[in-house]
Amino acid sequence: MRHNQHFEHLLKRHQLKRTEARLRVLELLVNKKTATSQPDLESVIADVDRVTLYRILNAFEEKGIIHKVFDLNGTANYAICSSDCDEHYHHDEHLHFNCTNCKNVYCLDEMDMPPIVLPAGFKLEKLSFSATGLCPKCANK
Ligand SMILES: [Zn+2]
Ligand SMILES: [Zn+2]
Ligand SMILES: [Zn+2]
């Protein structure tokens, strides 16, 4: 199978060894417009076993390639990070839109989020924005 050089480069940049399974997971996640759960990934790449897939997702998340977001059922979904993320810090403070109909989670990272200023004494570790409603596909039905 031929892979985009971009994906190999992405693995290299995050100090991950190039493996066929990693490249396939990466390609899948990059090409999806919505966040993807592990069971969804399992059904598409059935020949990569569950433990391997779990380790790949963990490594990607640790290295700042993907971030985790929970859907309305509480299932973890994974989405590609912006290029600003690395293993020390994730910058995924964009709005996550949960569609109540198709249950897809969208990363709306093209929107500007308002700056959040916390009251004195609070130390921020992670900020997340989420919205619930209908995605364009479901709203137009
Ligand atoms: Zn990230
Ligand atoms: Zn929808
Ligand atoms: Zn996201």
C-alpha cells in the first residue's frame, strides 16, 4: 500500500517509528471529518488487533498527534490535532460539536474561541468547549 509522505513525516516529527498499522490509523483519522471511536476504527481496519490499536491511539495521544473527545454516549473518540500540539502540550481548545442525531463529534477548530480569564487563585490545566445540537447533514433532513 502506498502512503502519503505527509503521514510518514508526521510520525517522524513526533518521534514515532513508522509502522504500517500506525500509518493506516493516521490516514483514517486524517481523512475523517468527525472524531472516530476505537470500535469504529476496529471495524475499518479489522486486521490490526485491538491491543495494537489501543497502543497506537495511546501513543498518538501522548505525542500530540490526536486528542480524545467524548461523544454523547460517553465513548472516547479521537481526532487529529492541530500542528501546534506536541508531547508536552496539547492545544485543542476548540469547540467540539456533538450531534444529537448522528452522534458524530465535530472539531470546529476554525472558530475563534473567546479568551477565558479565571478568577484569581484558579490554576487552569485543561479547557474544553462543547456544544450539542444538529450537524448540517442532520439539520437539513
Ligand atoms: Zn492536541
Ligand atoms: Zn448529525
Ligand atoms: Zn477536537
